[in-house]
Amino acid sequence: MDATDPAEAVRRIHDVVAAARSGTADQSRLLAALADLRLLREELTGWEPELITAARGAGASWVALAPALGVASRQAAERRYLRLQPSDTGERTGEGRVGAERDRRAGDRAVADWARRNSADLRRLAGQVSALNGLGPAAQESADRIGAALGDDDPATLLPPLAAAQPHLTGEHAGLAERVGEIAQHTARLRRDAADLRRARD
């Protein structure tokens, strides 16, 4: 199939289907049409998540997308989208991708809730790290990112730059590095526990 002209491929397949129904299609045309159909199906499958992503970017809700996708609910629409998405975490099946995404969201919610409840301590630690003097270039870049994140209303945004800064907090700053490491371990545990709880509920 000419991947640049799906419309032409559809016309070819349509002609062969008509010939098959009339009993005039030979084996070579049928096999070529099947090969065209397979390649066309693969291309269409690639288009669907792109169009869904574009529709979401344009403001379409999952509720609005559901009938367009031929499913009954917003949950089913989102589930279909996740099944079609390529995995960046190693899951080989659509169900695996759905589960991984739900685990990630459950973990994000648990960590965000913890960060809100511990906002004062988290911001105090971030302020201490961002105010350090005499840092090397890499450490200073991390400290600057922490300083920028301090301006965000969501304290959870402090966690990634703090974790990135930890390897640079050495020598006299080892105590800060230890506290940052404890937070990283705790949030990782929160994510695992949230994922386990979600699976138990399912």
C-alpha cells in the first residue's frame, strides 16, 4: 500500500471486495488487497490517538469524545485512548498501559496530598537548598529550579527539583541531602502504596 495515499488504497480494496463478491477476483488481487488492508488498519490505528490528543488539546472533554469513539462513557473513552497509546514504561498490552496510567495517577494524588499537608516543611527545606552559596554550576542550576518552583502554589512541584539537587549536596550540605533523600524515599513508598490500594479495589 502507498502509505501516503490511504484514499487510493481504500479504492483498491473496495474494487477487490466488489470483484470477490462477483466471483471475479483472482488470488493475487485478493492477497494484495489483504496486505493493503493490514497496512491501512495500522495507519488508521496510529491516527486515532493523534486525533484524540488533538481533540483534547482543543478542549474536548472525555464525555464529548465518548460518542465519537463509539463508547458509552467518559471512562471507556479514556480507557480506549490509553490502550492505543505506545507504552513508555514497558507494558506490552493495552490493559497494562491502562493499569500503569492508573497507578501513576493514584501515586500522583497520594504524593500531592502529602505535599499539601506538609507544605510548610517542604517549602522550608526547599528555601534552604535554593539559598545555598558557593555551589558548582550543576548544583546552582538545581538550586535555581527549586527557587523557581517555590513560586508555584502547588508544593508538589518542589519534589522533582529537590530530588535532582540531592546528588549535588555534598560535604557541608550532606545533612540537607539526607533530608531530601528521606523525602524521596517516602514519596516513592506513597506511590507504591497508592498503586497497591488501587489494584486491591479493582
